[in-house]
Amino acid sequence: MEEEEKIIEVILKSRPELTRENLEYLIKEKVKTSGGYLTRESALKIIASDLGVKIESSKVGVKTPISKLVSGLSDVTVVGRVAIIYTCKTFKKSDGSTGKVCRLNVIDKSGSTIVVLWDDKVDFVEMGKIKEGDIIRIAHAYTREGLGGEVEVHVGAKSEIQINPEDINTKDYPEIESLTYKIGDLKPEMQYVNISGIVKKVFSLSEFKRSNGTTGRVLRFILSDETGTITCVLWNEAAEKLRNLKEGDYVSIKNATLRERITRELEVHVNEAKFVSVSEKTPEKLKKMLKYVKVGRISEEMRYIDVLVKVLRVKPQREFRGGKVSSLIVGDESGVIILNLWGELSNKSHEIKPGDILLIRGGKVKKRDGFLSLNVGNGGSIEVNPEVKDVSVPEVRFKEVSIAQVEKTEEPITVKGIVDTEPELREVLTSSGRIVNVSSFMLRDETGRIRVSLWRDLADEALNLKIGDNIRLCNFYVRHGPMGIELTSGALSYIEVIRQKSL
């Protein structure tokens, strides 16, 4: 309160047209518009800065959490761990003298911010006094809005820097390693990220002309970890450093800028060579996980993945304007997924039957209507019943329930039983206005009896069933129909005929 009263007195003395009541109103408005982040003292300092009133302070103030920083503070104290040191630069000032600037990425448990060192404060970095991983206390700094709208902390001539102060609890400041994200956890709102993974595909290094006539370079590659894949874009010196990159290399990237393409796919971009490195040794655990990605680990927008699966169902080939596609239901012990073969690869479906093992290379994952699908076309390949080493042949396992155990659930279930009535085919008008086929029949086991409805191409397949056939309905859904609870097929549903009654 003593410091706050001193600031009020300085403002009122410097701006006699203001009354204390006016100033109190300004303080309340400033705190209110900040969403409650500002203290009264911080609000007063901003008001003083707005009014052109200089507030002198020699003591180290109470530290402000990074997440609470706002633009316009004239005397702020920040404590954080140095996560990234950017390249220091020199420049010509308007008076002809030389200036220096260096940017740091500093973190505390509430967030991260850019700290900008000016002139002699840059010596702390150039002389090796400040290193990545150090905890620094910055006093008498000021805040400004950066080019991207983020708040920056600027450290000038009157600012003070303390390195690894003894009165700081280091546990309050995250280690740098905590800033390394899994690819599948990346979000568009993230600004700077650290990632690592195995290179799945490398595109050619290319050159381009800048508007000023100079030549630039760009290198793109696909990086993968156990949670996903992402396109990495290296520019200029970073691209030159990794020009000999090859598939299978393990790459670590620091301080990558995350960008969202118009397709909503994320990319990471890197400009400085020091932020990318290729390791001579790939973690064995990751290498093993990515050799063949398990179906249960497949996530949206994965690309260039290799998968070993068992065929559960082959759907009829479909033609559309500009091409053709074959869809299969495949899986392993971790899950089931739709496999789409595009273009010429779709003809391969004529050679494939349920029970076959497929080795898929260069697959791409997409999501539609709530379901993931694995897609293979140009640039991908498929091998039927391959000879594979050091890996077990995938086997799909389902937990079966009896008819008496069937209850309303959102998860698909598997039920085994005997066809008890002849399947009946009918046409149904869907909510989207399309007419589709539906076949229905009754299924029984030793615990009860239930109605089954099969939709679209499964409806035609059901017409091959006869009363007395012993079948397994895999990945069916429980719904309320006109006759009560029934089993109905979905995108991943298929029928296994265990034993067909002979004529």
C-alpha cells in the first residue's frame, strides 16, 4: 500500500488537473478491463505510463506470473526459466551507432513469454552468462505488444538481471524437457513447440526467389511418433543443414512455429539451423512402435504409416467420377478400421479374401462421419500375405456377449447365434433423402432371441444366409427398433459364417 500511495502522489503532482476520485475511477476501469489480472499497483503504473508520468523505483518488485502480464507495464519483475535463446543480432540506430538485441523464450508454471534484451544486456548471452535452462529474475523491465499481438518483456538500460538466484524454488519453474510435445497433442493455438520423431518421407530440397532477388531454400519432410505424423518445413539455413536427411532418421526440433493450413492440417516451420538436429540413434521403443502402427494407435491425419492387418471383410468395388475405390474392413488385436484402396490399387481387392494378411505401406488416415479410415493410393503399396519377421501375425479378437446380455450401449458389440428366420429385404428412405436396402431376420442362441437389421451392401450379403446358419455378428450396434431392442450394422460391421447349414 505504501508503494501504491507513492505512485498516486506522483501522478497527482504531475497531473494537477486530475482529482483523486478521477484516479480511483481510472484504476477500477483498468483492473476491470484486464479481467481482474491487474493489481491496483500494476494498474497505477500503466496509468502513469499512459499519462506520460515517470515513476522511479529502485526496489525489486513482486514478481508477476507470466500469464498475468499485460502490455503497457513500466516497472515489472518477472522470474522464469530460459527455454530458448534466439540468435543475437546487431543493427544500426537512427543516430548511426550500433545496437544489439537478443530474444529469449522464458517460462514459468503459468505460461511462456518472449523476453527482449537490448544493447549491454545482450552481453549476458554473448558472454555465456545466460544459458538455456537457467532461471533468471528480471527487475525494472517494461512490457510491450509484439508483432503477433503477444506480450513481450523488454529489458533495457535500467533493468536488472539476476541469474539462478538462490532464493528461488527451482521446482516452480518447468524443466525444458516439459515443453516437448507429442505430435498428436499439438493444437493450433500453440505458438512455439518442441517435437521429435522418425522421418517417414523426405521431399526434395527446393530453391525459390525472394522479392529482393535473393535465393531461399526450403525442405519438407514427414515426421512421425507414436501419436501421429506432421509435415515439417525447414527454411534456408535449417534446410541446408538437413539437406542429406533420409527416411528413418531421428530428428529433434526446438522452437518450431506451428501453422494451420487451409485444409486444417498443422505444419511446423523452422528457420534457424540450431533448432534442428539429427540423432545417430533412434529410441528402440519408438522404432519398434512405428515399424507397424497398431490399429488402436492410429489417429486422425497420420500419413505415410505402415500397418500389418488381417482382412475381415471385402466390400464390392465402387466407381465414381474420376476413379474407383475398394473398401475393406481390416484389423489387428488392438482394433478395427476401414481400409480404402484408391485408383489402380483398388483392383487388388479382387485378389483379397477374408483371413488374408495385408502389409500396407504409405497409408494416410482420414476421418469422415465420425469414423477413421486408412487410405492407400499413389505413393503407397499393399502386399498380400507377406513374409514378415520379428512380428506376430495380427489376430482380431472380440469379446462376445450372449443375446440375454445385450443392452443399450454406444459401443459396438459382437454376438454369436443361429439364423432363426429367413432374411427379408426392403427399401428404406433415410433422413438424408436416400433410398437404401435393409435386410432383417431373427437371431437366437441358448439365452434368447433378437432382431437383426443389416444395411446397404451388408443387406445384400445377408440374403445368402439360411435358417440354421451359425454366424457371428461383429461390431454391431444396439438400437431401439419397432420391435424393441435390436442389433443393427454400422460402417465397421461384418458377418462371419461359422458353419453354414447344408441343403
